[in-house]
Amino acid sequence: MMLRSGTIVLVANVVDVAAVLLRNIILARLLPVEQFGLAATFSILMTMIETFQNVGLNRLVVQDSRAEDPHFLASLHGAQIGVSVAAALLLAAFAYPFALAMGTPALTSAYLLLALVPLANAFGNLETFRMQRHGKFGPQVRRALLSQPIGLLAILPGYWWLGDHRAALVSIIAQQWAAVVLTHVHVRPAFRVAFDRMVWQTAAAFGWPLIANGLLMFLILNGDRIIVLHRFGPAALGWFSAAVMLTLTPANLIAKSLQTVTLPPLSRARSNTGAFQRIYDRCCSATALAALASILGALLLGKVIIALLFGEKFMPAAGFLTALACMNALRLLRVAPTIAAMAHGETRNPLYANLVRALGVPLAMAAATLTGAIGPMILAGILAELAGATLAGELAHRRAGIDGARYRQLLLLLTLCLAAALMVTWGSGYGWLLLLPLATLLLGRCAARLDLSAALQVFRATPTSRRG
């Protein structure tokens, strides 16, 4: 049975994200808010691990035509082993300083156990990702559909065994190891390792901006949570992490799906400016619509969702859900220029944008310190995201040689929409008088370029797999 590649990817990513969300909901129901806050420190450290390993080898095998050469792929496996071992050693070295910084020195041994994750990732088969060059997403879909549910199922025995926040640690390790094992299931050729200095240099040139960008993203995505932990305590970190998860998870789902299915056709069309422009404009419209939907969803349904999924003990998060959705909406919109730049082999675009975005972290710290409140801290992040989204667009348009008028227009309208949404949340209900016409205008501008058939083409732009 032949399925459209975009649909396959979307379904797999939905299952992936839904399992992560459900895992955190179960933990939130099992644990007190303070314990859930401690469990959140595992995810913060996990993000750090992923940052050290994020040299983009899974994207290089899609973007680089040499990936068809078995020796090139084997050499990337060798580079992957080197990077992963280095990440494990760095984690071992930083576990205790991290525990001190988080105010959780008793968890040092638990943090050390997370070194098992990069050691496992060293042996993932990149053939799973290389096959995406030809629109074959089956192995990646199988990995997503099975690994996260395995991590989800590991929660209950982990909680029965340990009885506290360490159940999250059991779940993370089980999921990561399962994901690596699944890259070897029904995948040919088999995993091979080679060591080629020229290929390593290629991987380093491609990956160093991604590592630097990852470090910035770690600071950006976790800076607010670290500030909340230090300024307001573990309980506040618990409910704040729930709010961050509810707004960031949908944005990550859309970004991951768009990158997976849009990067291959953009890479193929980079010598055809007209085709490249059409795919890019549709990607911009799709991200703008998703960003608007996330803002309206948080504004209309935020309190209900918090109460339904996490319970009354997490209700303080409801007051900040819309503001966090606004911040992630701007981050989602700049996914489009990031993918466009990457299609031209430029991986520094998100690095430069995040350098600007990272300036919001000290501003957020100052805002939280001076006001003793979380709202101004989030507002500092929103302003920094706006600056980062503006820079990402300008750099990508110059690098790809495309017209950025549509992106700039959508960014302006989205900014006005989120300003009106913040008025509704923190100011007056009269903000609806601005939000409704602005949202209608944004919707119309997107629909003018992104009709139903075009929207489907964004997710069907890659060839369909000829095999089940």
C-alpha cells in the first residue's frame, strides 16, 4: 500500500510527540509538583547531551549527494562514534557541576546514568536517514512509532521500582536505546564503520555551526526554566515546565515534519529559483498558520487543557500559556528560512539568529530579578524571538537568492496578532477587537498562496516510497 510521504512522516511525528506528551502527563499525575520539577532537570540535561551530539549527520546524509557512496556513509558512522564518546565523557565531567548549578547535588549519580544515552547513539545506523533522499521513510517511521511508546511503557515499572522522579530517567534511557536498536531493523546495508579524515572534515564543517547553535538553543530553551528554578523554586519549575511542554511540543512537531519533507525537495530545487521560491512560500504560509493556531488555541483552551491533562495542582501554569505560545509561534515561523538556508548547505543561519535570541536570556534574568514575576521574563523572550526571526529571514533570503516579501509580511501580521493576544491575557478583553480582524487578515494572506492543493504539496513534495 502506497502512502504519501508527507502523511507518513506527519503520522509518525504525531505518535512520537503524543507519546512524549503522554509520558509527561503520567509523570505529572504520579508525582507531586516538586518531584515533577526535579524530573524536569533530567530533560534539561538530556537537551545538553543532544546539543553536544548535534553535528547534523542525519541531515548531512540527506543534503550531500556523496551519501550514495557506502564509504562516505561508513565514515560518517566513524565520526558519529567519535562525537558520541566525546559527548559521554563531557556529560560525566559536567554531571556534578550541573547538579550543583541546579541545586540538586543528590541527583549526581542519576545524571551520570544519562551518559548511557550518547554511548547508545554512537551506533545508530544513518542509512535510516539516507533513505529519505529517495522518499523512503519506512525505517524512520518505524523508529518513531515504536521507540517512544517503549519509553512510555517504561514509566510504570520505573515508578514501581523507584517511587519518585527517577522514573523519568528510566523512561528516557529505555526510549533512547530502543530508538538506536530500531535503526538496524530491516535496514540495508548493514552498519559499517570507516575512518576517513576528509569525510570527518566535511562533517565538522557542516556540523560545527549546528553544535554552536545547539548550545545557544540549550540556553534559550532551558534558560527560562533554570531562572524559574533558582528564583521561584522546584514547584514553580514543575508547573512552568508543563506550560513550556504544552506550547513547545506542537511547534517542534510541525518544525520536525516540515524539515523532514521539505528539505529534500528544496535541496533538489536549489538551482531552480522559481520552484524553490514556490516551495519556500508555501512553507512560510504553513508555519504562519500553525503559529496562529497555537496562539488562539492557548488563548481559548489553555485553562481547560491544563486542568484536563495535568490537574488542578498545575493550574498556575494557565496564566502563562498564551505568552509562551506567542514566543514559540515566532520560533516556529523562522523554521522556514532555516530550512531554505540549509537546502543551500548553509547551517549558520540558525546560529546567527540564535545569537540574537540568546540576548533575551540575560534580559529575562534581569526582568525576573527586578520584578519578582515570571510574566516580564517571558516578554523579554518574545522580543528576542522577534529579533531572531527577523534576522533569520534576511540572512536566508540573501543566501538563497529568493524574495523575502511574503515572509516579512507574515512576520509582521503574526507579531500584531500576538501583541493583541497578550493584551487579552494581561490587559483587557478589548484586545479581541484587534485580534479577530488581524487573525482573519493573516489567514487570508496565507490562504491566498496556500490553497488546499498547495498545502498538500508541501507534504507530498518528496517521492513516495515504492516499497511497503
